[in-house]
Amino acid sequence: MSEQPPSSDDFDEIVEAETDRDPDLAVIEAGSRTLRAQAGPPQADTVPARPTDPEVDQALREVEQELATRWGETKLEPSVARIAALMDVLGEPQRSYPSIHITGTNGKTSTARMIEALLAAFDLRTGRYTSPHVQSITERISLDGAPISHERFVETYRDIKPYVEMVDAQQDYRLSFFEVLTGMAYAAFADAPVDVAVVEVGMGGSWDATNVIDGSVAVVTPISLDHTDRLGSTPAEIAGEKAGIIKEGATVVLAQQPVDAAQVMLKKAVEADATVAREGLEFGVVSREVAVGGQLLTLRGLGGEYEEIFLPLYGAHQAHNAAVALAAVEAFFGVSAQGRTLDMETIRRAFASVASPGRLEVVRRSPTVVLDAAHNPAGAQATAEGISEAFGFSRLIGVVGTSGDKDVRGLLEAFEPIFAEVVVTQNSSHRAMDADELAAIAVEVFGDERVVVEPRLDDALEEAITLAEEESEFSGAGVLVTGSVITVGEARLLLGKG
């Protein structure tokens, strides 16, 4: 058995909770102290949200430390052999409930949350597995729309630990961090038990650890270039990996795709004798208008039109995510014929309840500070369009901290037309791009006079807020924090959210 080096990729990403409090700069200072205290050494990733019970906190830390000795999410050995072996010794818990499986490049988590809300509105008990997390690792595994408790997370880990060690001893490589968490999620869902699981892939599809389920509905959100070193250098190549979640006889719900990616998906669907529902043909967005706190939609589902749907999220991309989520739930319930719509009021109530932290999320007013976890060019373009439409800032200051393995130039170029100035920074993850390295690229995109460098995120936030406030003529100024889910999560903590 090969040993795997410790990794801190495990605790990489963003936040779940919401509050309406409007913090001032003093909150950033307090948040900075909290973040540093919880982060430990500067090179460690952070898990800001902690249990209040000291014994539970200690137990959770022990579990996190054990998981951190395993391969992190950025180190992969493409195979489902290890997770399949774990499912086998656990008694195939993932077979005890139906599943909706979600892949794609952008929009997976928001779409998963919408699907979960719709299913719950029809009185189904849901389990949701998404990644990465925001403040606490427990957020990845949700029951009934809420992260499982710290206590239950620890119990679930301890329950499956002997089986994990059994599989470790039999494999060439130990189970990875993500594989163990996937096993925990499937076991927790079976133990609950849930009526349906909503499962987001970690990366790709065919060899992703989640792909030991046979989702009756396979959802594919928009595909673009990301993780090209692992998934392929073209949308078609990436689609080939993601098409692996399409199982025999399933219904495939396809968001709008590049032509070559769509062709790959349709070919796979034919091979699997799967039914296909395509955005723009079988379902889609009929109309949308900006509303206070979100947008008002008319959606065409598989069974007919759904009018006056209020979605408390910003941006055209979220409207398209809503259409995909609605079609997925209709497919799950077997709705395929026109005139067989789901209950209108239930659908309206479900969509009105949706939240997606870190996705064009307002966390402060005067000046307005918005957080968005865009981390690739396609996501950045959607965010730029969404913030321009929904907020109409007279002057927008960007705070950007990215991971080193992303298309940073492409991301910055997408934001260049909307940022008056950009404050480049870095988050606490060892995967973060160095602020000076990021600044060099930013200067090429924005010009030297529009770039400010603040290596510490708390200083970057304070600088951006000061820039937004400094001239009275820019009373409509705002701040957008973006570039990485890790950056957004830490900014949320610094700004007193969660």
C-alpha cells in the first residue's frame, strides 16, 4: 500500500450562513483576528466555523486531522475502484435511495440547491452532497437542507473508519479525502434515511468518486474550460469525461452547451438509451426581469409554463440554473407531457426560499460589498454581466485572490471592463497565487495605475472599501470580492458573516 503525503486541500472553500448585519471596518479587524487564530500557521487552510462544545470541537479536529493525511482534492488517481470497494464493504448504501447526479463546469452547487429546495417543497426528505465547503467541512453533507451537525459528522466518520482502513489495506493507494467524504455522505443518507439524494460531482464524471450511484436523472450544467490538465483541453474532451454520469435508461437534463460538448453528450445518451431534455428546446427561460432582491421569471418546464417565479438570486446564469433545476425535478417525478405541470404554488414557494452563499451575495451596504466565487473565465463573465445588470454601480472596485492553477489572465480580462480599480491579494491556502505574481498579470490587463497590491486579505478588503468611499461623487460605488471560493469564504468571515 502506498502512503500519501498530508494535504491541506481538504479545507479549501466557502460559507453557508447568512445574516443581515451591516459590518463596518472594525468587523474586518475582528474577523482578521478570528481568521488568523483559527487558521493556525499561515500556510494552513482554514476551517473558520467551529462547534461551541469543546469536546465536540476536539473530536471534529481529530477527524479533520486524520482526513488531512489523505490525498487532497487536487491530487487524483482516476479510478472508482477504491470508492466501489468501500461501498461494497459498507453494503452499498448508495443503492438505498434514488439520486439526481449533477456535473458541469459552472453552476453545479446553485443548481443542486435549487433542486433540493424543489424536492423538499414536495415533502421529500433530501440529502445533498456538494463541494467545496465554505466555513465548515460539515457543510458538504446536508440533510433536509441543512449541514449535518458536527456530532453527526464525527459519528459518521467513526462508523465507517474501520471499513475505510480495510479498503486502504487492500488497495495500491489509500482512499483520498474526497473518497472518504463521499463514502460518509452516502452512508449518512442511507442512515437518515433520505427519499432522494442530490449529488454534485467533485471533478469530471466518469471516474469521479461520486459516480458509484446510478442517478435516474443526470444533470449537466454549462461546460467550459477548467481543470484542463485533468479533463481535457476542449469542451468536447471535457464533455467526454462528464458524460460518464449518464446511466442506462436515465433522463439527461442538458443546460445550454457549446456545440461540440452537446454532440458528445447526445452521443452518450443514445448509447445509454437515455431520454434527453435540452435547454432551449424541451425547457428553458421564457422571460426574466430584474426585481428587488433577485429576479422574476417565467420558466418553461417539461410539462408547461410556470409564471411569476421569484428567484432571490442575481444574474441571467441563475435564471438558467433555475430552468435546469425545474426540468430535473420534473424528470424525477416523471413529468414529460405538456399540460402536466407540477403544483404552481409549491414551485413558487420553493424557488423563493433558495439561497446560494458566495454567488453574487451582498454582505454589506454603504458601500455595498458583493461576494462571488467565480474562479474561471466563463464564471467571471457571468458574474460581470450579473453584477452590471443587478446593481448598476457607478464605480466598482475588485478584490481578487486566485488559486495558482487557474486561467488567471482569462478571469481578469472578463472583469476588466467593469472594474475601475482592482486590489489583488491572496487567501491563506497554499494553493493561492502569490499576490505579487497575480499583480504582474493584473498590470498587463488593467494597467499599472488601476492595480493595488495588498497581500493580506483583510488589508485588501479595507483598501477596497476605502477606495469605494473616498470620493463623494462615487456614492454608487461598490466592491466585488472574487477569484476563488477560498477567497470568498475568508472574506465572508472577515466581514462578519456566518
